[in-house]
Amino acid sequence: MIRTALGMTGVFLLLHLLGGRDCVGLLSGTMEGGNTRLAFGILYTLSWFSAVLLVPVLLLAGLADLALLRLRRTRSC
């Protein structure tokens, strides 16, 4: 779960560094552009939503899983 969260964060950061934020205006119709910029804007928006909504949940679940795994190991010894 932690790897998935880090992967989602990496995709978001890559799209952000490539200028995806500038293409989001196409979704509201305030900018002109082609299909490529529209697709890039949609990908950036989806990655932003995953970074904001899914990544924190996945990180907390992964950390809880690690904590429970360590707790089980110390109790079994």
C-alpha cells in the first residue's frame, strides 16, 4: 500500500513538473488547445485527486499494517 501511494505521488509530481497544471484550464473551456492538451489536463486532474484523496488513506493503511505486523512478531517470540 505504501508503494502504491508513493507511485501515485510520483506520477502526480511528474505530471506537475511537465506542466500539467497549465492544461487544466481546458476542462472548464477557458483555454484553447488540442486533444493532447485536453488529455494531459484530464490525467493531471485525476492524478491530483488521487494524490489528495487516495494517497493519505493508503499511507495510513500501510503504516497500520506495518505496525500490526511488528506487533505480531514481537508477541510470537
